[in-house]
Amino acid sequence: MNEEKILENKIAETVDIKKENKYIDIEDLMKVEIKIGKVLNVEEVEGSEKLYKILVDFGEENTRQVLSGIRKFFPNKEDLLNKQFAFITNLIPRKMMGLESQAMILATGEESLALLSPTTLTKNGSQMR
């Protein structure tokens, strides 16, 4: 098989994989801005059993407000205060309970929840690569 035909087959395979929505390419990944932020304040959102309003320092001029449904997993707000976590910071802001969320904290789990955080102290606003 000649090189041109091999290249055509690889391109076709890539298109088929993307159609299945199982994979993204590197260009898609590069669109997601994941930064480290330090939690400065945590408050319950009035009228919600799930939401916290979290004030986060990303090393920018202003802090950002993040709303997150992690309250039942972290009933003690002190477990979050002054700690660094990973956030997606370039999502379109979203309104919840009349408040705007300006980022999304990254977590994993269902029965319990683990927040993603750096293993060593890093500069607030550091972008993950």
C-alpha cells in the first residue's frame, strides 16, 4: 500500500473516532483552560441543600465566584478553605439560584467525592498542561 493511501486511511479512522464522540483531538483539549485556584471563602447558598458559593483566587486582579454542588460531600467548610484545587476557568458563566458561577471545580466520584488538587503548593492561576 502506498503512503498516500495509508494517510487517507488514518484520516478516515480519525474522523470515524471523532464521530463516535469518544475522543477529542489536541485542538479541542487546548480550548479547555484548567487553572489552580485557592479557596478564600465558602458560604452556603440560601435555599439550596447542595450548593456552596466559593470565592477563589486565580492570581487575577479580581477573585471569582464559583458555585458548586459539593456541599453534601464537604459539610465542614474548613475542609475547603485556604486549599488549592483545579478549576475550568473559561466556561461561559452560568446563573444558579440567582448567582453567577464564573468557573467549575474539578472533581471525581459518585458515592464520595474527591476534588482535584496539586500535590505541592503552586502559584494561584497556574495553568495545567
